[in-house]
Amino acid sequence: MTITKFLTTLVPFTGDELNDILAHFKKESVPKNQILVRQGEICNSLYYIEQGMGRSYYLNENGKEITQWFFGINKFMTSADSFFQQSPSIYYLEILEDAIVYNISKADIDQLFAKYPKMEKLGRLVAIEMLTKMVNKLNAIQFQTARERYEYMLAEFPDIAYQVPLGHIASYLGMTQETLSRIRKSDSRK
Amino acid sequence: MTITKFLTTLVPFTGDELNDILAHFKKESVPKNQILVRQGEICNSLYYIEQGMGRSYYLNENGKEITQWFFGINKFMTSADSFFQQSPSIYYLEILEDAIVYNISKADIDQLFAKYPKMEKLGRLVAIEMLTKMVNKLNAIQFQTARERYEYMLAEFPDIAYQVPLGHIASYLGMTQETLSRIRKSDSRK
DNA sequence: GTCACTTTTTGACCTATGTCAAAGGAATCC
DNA sequence: GGATTCCTTTGACATAGGTCAAAAAGTGAC
């Protein structure tokens, strides 16, 4: 899906509005393993992923990478708190597979928010969608066994589950790599 | 803090705007233990809590109540997904202490969203604040010990932690009541 | 103040998952 | 295409926190 189509499915922008809005996004290709934002930096871009995928992660006390979220095709990727509050990012943003993204700066999106009430609406809808997904993850993580959490992952990110290193998924799900490995093994027996 | 003051600290509404907006909120007092919304119902109100507190919870497979969130003074309380998507609520909303709330219907708030871009902005800001808090909880739950999670609770809801039944807090934190009781005991020894 | 009910505490025991360590496999680089 | 590095699997063992059951402490109604 193109970004144009994606935007119009959420909010019925007119052609003129769309042209103006899209003019503020810059298309970029980003190679695998590229870091878009580092912990401590202020995240200045919101990325729409047309192709590829990414994740956000942070380093815990022991210096271990903890995946916080995966971002797939047709999603916005950013360090939300950092971007919207212009505060230092808690997370790294990393591209996991060669990607094509459209990026927009904080200043530009603020301009669009101010110019188009429909953009505010888009912002609100995207924030609420994210909130809902976060709540889903929370419920999965909070009360389910390691195996059930993995099943949640398969349901939420079917395209991603088999394409990224095991360790990234394990930390996302709050379990060790060893545990996830054992779960996959016993799943494959069935 | 009054609702007027609360709204203006987030977005600089004019006096006229405020009057119009506030006219859509209905002030109500709600006694302790009242259920505002049940699982399966569509949540038709967004509540601003001027006094008192509440929680959202659901029943798990074993029929046990699992607290999903606490709502304190000067917060909006609703079953977000149900309210905004007008879908059946996953959660019960319950008032835990006699409360004074201002409530607004979905239809009315949609009207305000359409009329005032600043309302869309308010919606976006509130959604993002909630998102940030949800992420905080998630990180606390996902990687911390039971004791650390309790400490997170004390930091996030200092006013609430000592006023609600232990079991509500334990389920919110994803641990058993027994575990939380033992943590509190060992804390009080220090 | 006593009865009934709810909430919290305590104890004994159990299990899912973590930790640590080492060996296999895969991928990448020159 | 061999060396290096990274990723995954496997095993042995440890432990935080769960489960179950009962006692103790609070709370409220009359």
C-alpha cells in the first residue's frame, strides 16, 4: 500500500490536502542494520514504512538489548515520546530489513497539525491504535505463560516472527532466548 | 483542580470555547463500588475525575478480577477502545471511592472534535500521555521482579497504593496477593 | 458486642522459567 | 572456502514466585 492510500483510508483527505501533506514527507531507502535514532538523542523524524521492518529497543542495566516494539509494513515508526515531547529517546530505532520509508520532521508535522484539523484527527487515531496494541501486549505479557506470549507474537506480527533473530523476539516477549528456543522446538514436534 | 483549569493547562482554549465545551459535560456524583460499564457493553461516556478514584478490570478465564488500570484525580477514565471505536468493552469500569466526575458522551465529544481543532489536539495529547504511561507499565511488568513492580506502582500511583484492596493492586501488577503481602511485610521491616 | 463476611497474612510445597556453560549451525568477510 | 563472528540449541541446576490451605485480622450490620 502506498502512503497516499494509507492516509486516505484513515481520514478522507482531498487531493490538494494530500499533495500538500505528502510534500512534507521525504522518501528514503534505509539499509538493514541502520540505526535511525540512538538512546539519549532526540528523535526528530516520524517514519512511515513502505517496505522493510524495524524495531525499537533499549539497553538494560546489564547492557542487554531489550526489544520494545516491532514496526512492519504500513506502520509509523518513531520513538513516540521523544518525537512528540522532543525529549531524549529511551529507545534505539533500528531497521532490521532493507527498507523504504517516508520521513517527516517534528516541525513539519506540527505545521500540518496546525493547518489541517484532519491531521490532528489522523494523529489521534494513530495514537489510539498504538495504545490499543500496547494494551494487548501488556495483557499478553502480564498473565500468560511463555508459550502463550509467543502465540500472541505470532498473531500480532505474523510476518515478522520468522524473519528476525530469536533473541530480538525473546526480549520483546520478556523471556530468555533459551526458553523461546525450547518453545519453538516443542511446537515443531506437534 | 477544576476541569476548566485542567483543560486550559493542556490547550489554550478561549473563554467562549471553554463554555461551549463544558456545556457538554455533565457533573455527577458516583458512590463507591458503582460499576460504570460492564464487560461486553459499549462504553458511551468519557469521565473526568474531579474527586475519588476508579479502576478498570476484566475477568480472566478463571473468573478472577484482573485490574487493568487505576484512574486518579484529574484524569480521564473510560474504556478507551470501546469508547472510541464504539465496540464492546473488554473491561469493567468501577468507582473505588466516592467520586465527582464530569461525563461526556461519544456523540458530544465527536461534535466537539469536529468543531474545534483544539479538541482534536487535546484528544491527541491525552492519548499520547496514556500511551506513555502504558509503555512505562509494560516495561515495569516485563522485566522487573515483583518487588520492583510494586515500587513502580508506588511511584506511579502514590495516592492510590494505600487506599485500595491488596488484591486489586496485586492483579494490576501481575502477581498474586500472597506475593504482594510478603513484599509489603518485608518492606515494613526496613 | 457478636455474627458474618471480607481481606490479609502465613506456611509448606511445587513448577515454570531463569542462569550458566558449552556445543552446533549459519552467515559474512576477505 | 576457511576463518571469524554471530545465532541457536541443549543440558544441568537454581530460584522467584505460584498454588493451596488455613489462620488471623479487619469491617460492617444489627
